[in-house]
Amino acid sequence: MTVFAAASLTDVFQEAAQSFSSGGHTGNVVFNFAGSQQLAGQLREGARADIFASADEMQMQAAIDAGRIGKGSVKTFACNQLMIGFGRRAAGASSDAPEVKSLLKLAQPGHKIVVGAEAVPIGQYTRQFLANAAQDERLGPDFRAGFEANIVSEEQNVRGILSKLQLGEADAGIVYASDLAGVTELSRMEIPAHLNISAVYPIALTRDSRQPEQAATFITFLFSEEGAAVLESHGFSTHCRAERPEETSNFAASGAF
């Protein structure tokens, strides 16, 4: 079974696969982790896969438009939040690094910020956050302009952002909360709820899956209590499932379960 999954799902899906296998399910699970836009492009070009798990609905829609995913089989299995991670330099690994302690300081000159490219889900979510910040009376357009002026790199997936923070090549970056779960060497700061973005993770079987029964069983596992526990232990939220009840009936009607 081949699973195409967003880069931000790397750790949690690998653990989920281990739990899935230890639970008596047979067959190997092979992952292809990359930016959701890259995976949607590969599906459009005909790459073989049994499951597609995206970090946003836009790239899932791209796979639907390409005819690789049936719209009725799509279901939201998790959500995420944005968080600001501070690089090793900003966290104190270098005495000459600028001190980054607050959201406002990220817009001041002298900070190196890394974000996702505009075509990448994390990049889209980041730009939505900045749009929200520009409308906030305490931050405003000047904050957005200063923040964007400090961007030194735009990565093709969220793992690229995290890597630059861990290597000390940036002072701060916007990642998912799940990316910093269990990461002890980096400090972080929550983005205020009224400015933050809820990142939606949809999942679906491909129309031409060669392992449809095993793939459907893996998705069923993700929606089980055990699967939810794995997701939440890695910083994801599963509460958003209850907010989209219409998807449950659509998924069941598609015959995936």
C-alpha cells in the first residue's frame, strides 16, 4: 500500500503505520512524504498511490480535478495550528544573535525569518495569518510589511523550515504546532487564536487504488481511538472531525468503509 502524505505528517504517519501493523494488519505501508502541492502534481502525472493525505483542501481538490480522487471519498481526519518556532541562534546558541521574544519583534529589522513558499500549504496558511495580522489594530499593515521584509527563505515544505531552524540558519519560522511536538532544542511561541489558522488535513483513497481494502482499513484505523491518540500525541487535533459531519456520510456512501 502506497500512501502519499504531506511532509508535516512524516513522524505521526510512521508511528501510525507501526501501530497499524502491530494491531495485526498485514501488508507493507510505503510512504511518499513531500509538500502537498508536489504530491498533487505527481498524482496528476499518473503516479501510483492508494491514499492521498493533504495538508490543505486546495491540493486535495487539485487531485480531484485531475480525476485521481473521488470527491465523495474525501474526509477530514485531523487539524493543526500555526506556531512560531525560534532557531538555535535566536534561542541563545549564539551570543550575537538578535533576541526574539515577541510577535512584534519579528517585524523589526535584523531578524531572519523562513516561511513556506506561496504554493505550499504552510505558505498559504502563513499568508492568511499575515493578512489577519494586518487587520489587527495592535499589529496592522506595518507589522506585515516588516515581517515580510525579514523573510530570507521560502521552503517547498514545512520540513525545510524546521531544518533551517534546527541548523540555526534562521531566527524564526512559521511551522505547524505538530512540527514542534517533542522538539526540545527549539523554543516556540503560540500565535494568538484570533490571528491563527486552522490547517485542515483531508484524506482519501485514489480511484485506481490497487489495495483498496487495505487502504480503507488504514484510514479506518486513523479514525479509531487508537489512531486519534497517535495523532494527538504528535500535536494534531481531531476535534475538527465533529465539525464536518457531512463528510462522514459522504465517505461511507462512497463505499470506502
